[in-house]
Amino acid sequence: MRLGREGMGDLDEIARRRGVTRSEAARQAIAETAERDRRRSGLAAEAARLVQDPAYQREAREVAELMEELRGPR
């Protein structure tokens, strides 16, 4: 894997902060990025499902109306 000067500097910084080797820092960074991407994909899919759910839409409107009511006059 070629990282270039900036990439190597970033990798060295991560390794130094974590007290691990460059290789371990790279493994950790890859694993963390993959997990973050999986979570984002899961959240996006959940949001898409909710938008299609009439019960959720109804509840969201009720909450928005309540928030407007609680805010009071402008």
C-alpha cells in the first residue's frame, strides 16, 4: 500500500498516539473505518424504512406539532 508523504505522516501520528506499530495502526484504522461505514449504512437503511412507515410519519408530525406548541409565541 502506498500512502505518500502525508499519509505516512498521518499513520505515524496515529501509531505514536496509540503506542502501536505502523502496521497495527493501519489495521485499526481500516477496521474502524469499515465499522463506521457499516453503521452509517445501517442508519441510512433504517431512516429509509422509517420514512415509508405511516405510523412513524404520524408520530413525527405529532412531535413537531408539540414542539411548536411548547415553543410558544414568536
